[in-house]
Amino acid sequence: MPEGVRLDSPRVADGATLWRIARDSRTLDLNSPYSYLLWCRDFAGTSVVGRGPDGEPVGFITGYIRPERPRTLVVWQVAVDDSHRGRGLAAALLDGLTARVSADRGLIGLETTVTPGNVPSERLFTSFAKRHSVPLEREVLFPAGVFPEGDHHDPEVLYRIGPLDF
């Protein structure tokens, strides 16, 4: 864990800051500010924020439990503020979140999607699988052609990690 940062559950009051961190990442698909407020309210148990010394979020992961697989956590977004990048915060957030969700729900799997060329996300999830000595499978979940016309979206590659054993 980077010095001076602690893991916490998100609160509704964090929603605007999470939106700003996502916007400033310049790599994430930016959702509406309203959606970040909902994530902080409705999915706080499956999401995490890293708080700096002043208590403000400096990074986050939003996630949810997949309804068809109630022991699988789907990671929606991972973002770290510019001022805290390169310190291992994203890995600490992911490890902390999966350990907490596992204790609460008996987590056995992790899923996320990564667009080709998103090297930081590729490294984050590949290193997570290695640290936990579990298999990682990749397959295209959503090819570019299924996105709305004019969106010019790259394919989304599903990373399926597990079985996890905490």
C-alpha cells in the first residue's frame, strides 16, 4: 500500500471526485456524474476507494457481483489520480477489494474487460493472476461491431481470473 493511503468503501459524497478521476484518466469510458453517485450508493460493498491523507479519494475501483455468477466480481473501472500513479495503488486497491468481497461473499472469480492496447490494465490484471497463482483466460466479449454506429469503440476483451482461493 502506498504510504499515506488507506482503503475504504466509497460514499455518495465521493461520487463527484470519482467522476473527476475517471475523466482525468483520459483512458476510461467516462460515465455520467450521476452513475458515479449510484455506484457509490448501490455498489459500495463491491467497490473501493483509496483515500489520501486528507481523506479525499485518490483512486478507485468500481465493481459488482455478476447476477448469473454470484461468487464472481466484475470490475467495472479502475482509476488512479495522476498524483498517485506509479506507486502500486491500483494493485493494492484490487487486492484489498477482492479480499474484502471474498470474506463477505466467498468470491471465487474475477472478471473485467480491457480494450487492446490498454497496457496499464493488461499489466494490472495479469500481475494480479500471477500474485495469486491463478489462471487467467482472455477472449473477446464484445467485438467492435456490436457498439452503436459512430462510437468507434475498440473490442472489449474479457479477462476471466480464477478460481480464487483466499
